[in-house]
Amino acid sequence: MLLRNVAPELGLCNGTRLICRNLARNSIDAEIMTGPHIGTRYFLYRMPLKSEENSGLLFVLTRAQFPIRLSFALIINKSQGQMIPNVGIFLRNHVFSHGQLYVALSRGVSQQSTKVLVKNGKQERRSGVYTRNVVYKDVLLPSNKWKSIKNV
């Protein structure tokens, strides 16, 4: 998976999934797996990366590395907008924000190719496996700081 916007006009954007076709000391021959540039091959070179000024270091750290990361999995937010043929969802904890479970389940192309593993999925007086869709109702209630819609 590409970690930087190398050349957006060529399809080399942050989050682009690539297949490594050849690996050399200073370059990687990669093929784009998804999107309008599918099947296009590019050479990726080591890029100089510098530490940020507010990193707390007394010096600027510079090193050369490939702008990619080996990826066997995608987080829910990274997977948004992609269709994946075989999807496995591991829910270690309950889904935190409203809509994340929908995004995760909608990435698969069919019910048969989507599998879900819920670690803490037991609920009292219910049989089966469940996960809570956590919604903080306090956010939806008007507070003293904000004017309600009726008063505007």
C-alpha cells in the first residue's frame, strides 16, 4: 500500500494498493491493483523523508525509504470506496462510531465472501453473536452552550 501522494495524476496516491512485480535494492517495480489506472506498472524509488520541526529533536533526521507498507489488512476508514472480493472483519471490541460497521460490511461483493469474527459478542438473554453500535446520545441532545434550532 502506498503511503504518500507520489503522482496523483498517474494514480499513485496515498492508499493505492500495489502488487510488487520485482524488488531491487533501490527500486520496486509495482503494478496498480485498483482504480482507473489498474494494471499500470511504475518504478518506485527510495524517497528522502525528513523529521518534522516540531518532533522534539534537536536536529533534522533524514533517511531514504520506500513510500510503501506491506499490507495484509485495511482499517475500516482506509477501505472506504473500495470493493474487495473476500472480506474478513475482526471486531475485537464493539464498533466505536456510527456507520463504521456499515462501511466494513459493504466492502464485500457478496454475503458468501464476507466473514465476521466478533470477540466479545455475547449479550444477556440473547442467543447468537452481537455487536453494539455505539451512539453517544449526549451529542444529539441540545446543550446550554449551543442554541437549539427553534431559537435560531
